[in-house]
Amino acid sequence: MTLQKVMSGSVLFAACALLASCGTLTSAQTVPTTQVPVTTTTEPEVIAASGQRSGASTKAAQRKLLSLGFWLESPPGKYDETTRQAVMAFQKYYRLRPTGSINTATAYLLEEMTLRVQGKATEGTLVEVDKERQLLFLIEDGVTKYALNASTGDDREYVEPDMNTPGVMLRGTSITPVGTFKTNRERPDGWWNGDLGQIYRPKYFIGGVAIHGSQVVPAYPASHGCVRVTPAAMDMIWESELMPLGTKVVVYGELK
């Protein structure tokens, strides 16, 4: 056997081994491709005149209300009681009819407004109660942190049973006094049976007059003299320590 034949056989054997290990050869090289993720765009959320319906428009309204300083704690997009209260506070602040529903005028102003809510005070940490507009402002270091819908005394005379003393009738006038006071006592735990009804986690600032949670916080004055906010708002006040004992409370304005 000649050297040339041996070399030819070796080359043929090597080629066969290469085919066996690599598979079938192709005339074109395969180029790996990278899959580009598909992105979708959504329409920006717009605040619409949606009444009290839950949905994307309510979610946009909630975000704007919070950014302006009108407190709420609703799940995003759900129109619950704290959203309704925040809408009422916004409407009162801008002198709209306080329906608690997002109508055309409310939706327009929510879209347009950019400045945060502001009480009267520009320094100090205090609480303001505006009787004319029925609003409560929580102010920290001169900055209004939140505005809440509130309901004060309605200036009416009343004769009602003492809830804690059977057979006793209470007489008085439902006045929320105007002036500068300080919180001087409080009840941190749950509901308390007051003489004229149940109150929630009250913070008293003069005599038996307190800022407290209530199941009924309408757009108008309705209390016996206390300042009503929702139980959820009262929980927020306690948990954020925005009204410790000794906090200044300034009540101003007259009922319209």
C-alpha cells in the first residue's frame, strides 16, 4: 500500500467521524435570533364625571385627591366611604356643592388643580376647624398635611335623653365654640358611650367638646357641639400622632 492511499484513507475516516459527531452539514449557517418583548400602551387614566362608581376614573381621582392633601384610604379604584368623604372635602374647599359624587365640575377641577390644600396657619403644628366650610385641617410645621370633611354643632337647641342615665333628659345648645384651645384628654380605645350618643376615640379640647369619629359625618353641621370625622380618619389621626395631648385647636368661622 502506497503512502498516498494511506493518507487518502485517513482523510476519509476523519471526514466520516466529523459527520457522525456534528450531524448533517448545511450550506448556510444558522444565526440565533433574540425575541423582542412586546410592549403594550394603555390610555392615561382620566378623571371623569363618574358619580360614585368604582373603576379607573375613580383610581385617578383618588391619586389626585391624595396629592392635593385630601385624605382617603380606599383601595385603588374603589369608591368607598373615605373616597366619598375626600370628594366632599374637596368640593367644600373649592366652594362646590358637597354631594360626595364626582360630577362634571368636580372632575374638571380635580384635573386642573395643582396646589395642595392649605389651612390658615403657615407655622406651627395645630388643628384648624373651619365652621363655615365644615372642614378640619391637620397642620404640621406650618404645612397642611390633610384636609378632612367634618361636621360641627348646628347651633340648635335640644332636649334629649341621657344615654348613660335612664330617665334623665339633657338640655342644651349644639354649639361648637370658636376660639383657641388645646387637647386636654382623650380616649384611645374604640367606641365610647357618651351622654348624647356613641363617639369614637375622642380627643377633647374644651369641656365635653371633642374631635371624634362618628358613623354619620354629613356635609352639613349635625353634631351636639363636637367635631365629627369618620372612624377611619380618627384612626389615621391616632396612628400618625398628628394630634397628641396639648395640640392647639383653632376653631373659626360662623355657620352659613
